[in-house]
Amino acid sequence: MRNDLVTPDPGAARSFYATVFGFALDSEGYLGDDDFTFLRRPDGHEIGGVLGDPAATSSAWGTLFMVADADATARRAAEAGGSAGAPYDMPYGRIAELHDPFGTPFSVGTPKFG
């Protein structure tokens, strides 16, 4: 599981979370031109990231659950009373945006790497 912040002001967010929690900031460039920075605990463990999106109207945290098969999990979520967008590929793997039966958004993803 990981949590990522989508925000129109990524510089301020990176500064805030690094200061408050002592997170290290790492921008490895895996997402191409996207303004994405990994947040890592002092022990180096990745806990999530900050994604700069100038089109975002506000900042919001999103939760991603890692699963063995994003497509199958999306189908099961819809069958269980939730809703699921079509899974899509991104540099890190395959992702699906879901909502539980109460309307709460979250994502599932199958990583490409180890």
C-alpha cells in the first residue's frame, strides 16, 4: 500500500512533509516529464509521493493497494457493489481507479517491477 498526494503546489507540499516527518525527497525520473517526487522515511523506505498537477483544483491524498492482478481486482470490486474504471498501464504497472459501495475512491495496482 502507498499514499500519493496530488497537488497544484508540489514545492510547498514537498517542503512541508519533509520538515514535519523528516522524509527524504527522491525524484528518480521514472515517470518521465511528470512532476513526481518519492517520499522516503529516514530509513529509506518509500511511503508514497507527491505529484504536481497544475490542473488540480485542490490537494488530495490517494491510496493505492498493491494487488496481483489489477484487472481481476477491479472486476471483483464491481461485483461486490463498488465501481471500477477501466484499468490502464503506466510506467510502474497497471492501475485501476475504484470506489467502494459508499463512494470512497482508491486505486489498485499491479507493479511491473519485482
